[in-house]
Amino acid sequence: MDHSEHHAPHTTASSRAAWQTAISATLHCLTGCAIGEVLGMVLATWWGWSNLPSILLAIVLAFFFGYLLTFTSVRRHGLTPGAAIKVALAADTVSIAVMELIDNAFIVVVPGAMDAGLVDLLFWSSLVASLVIAFAVTVPVNRAMIARGRGHAVVHSMH
């Protein structure tokens, strides 16, 4: 029997599960990053800050909220505060760093985005687009880390 027509690679259940875990982990990361990124950009714009301090505030808040979400989640599973901090750092650092690099780079290269005001469509549309693009780039990064037992695999092993 000729099986030459079966050229498509097989997607196993474990591979689909790994992608689903990566998507879930990235959505979790996106939540924390979006809270920090949006809050940071809104505050910095409202306060009239220049570009570099605005971006730095958004990044700091994105890391803070990203870590905080994981920290509170693993604390509910019984980890001590010290252990929860270690898990949050191990689970989220690379994911948040990639997401922040991509979304801030996007905002910087969109003409006028960093100068847009809070009532400008460009402010909000570039912010939303930056997070969508960052999500798309970060999913495969998280998938690769999970495959190696790193990143959110640390958190998911607790469930």
C-alpha cells in the first residue's frame, strides 16, 4: 500500500497539549504585561513624561504585575512567599522580557505613537497592536521553554 500521500507531519496529543499550555502561559503573561504596560503608558502620558521614562515605567510595571499574578497563584497552592517568588521569577522572566521587548519596540517604531495623547486613537490602537504582536511572538518562546521543562512548566507542574 502506498502511503506517499501522507506528507503532513503528525500532531500528537502531547504536542497539542504543549501548545495549549504555551498559549495559556502566554495569556497569563499577557495579562500581567498588559496591566503594567497600559498603566505605565497611561500614567507617563498623563504626567507628560518623555519617551524613555515612559517606556521604563511601563516595563517595570509589566514585570511587577506579571510576577504578582504568578506569585499570588502559586501562593494559593501553598507555597511559602520565598518559594513563590522563586517560582514566579523562573516562570515569567523570559516570557515577560520577550513580550516587553516586542511590544515596546513596536510602539517606538509606530510613527507618532509615543507622542499620542490619551484621547488619541493612535495611542490605544498602537498599544493594543503591540500587545497582540508580542503575544504572537511569545507563544513559541514559551512553547520552547515548556518543552525543556522551563518557564511556565514550573508552574504547570504544580497543578
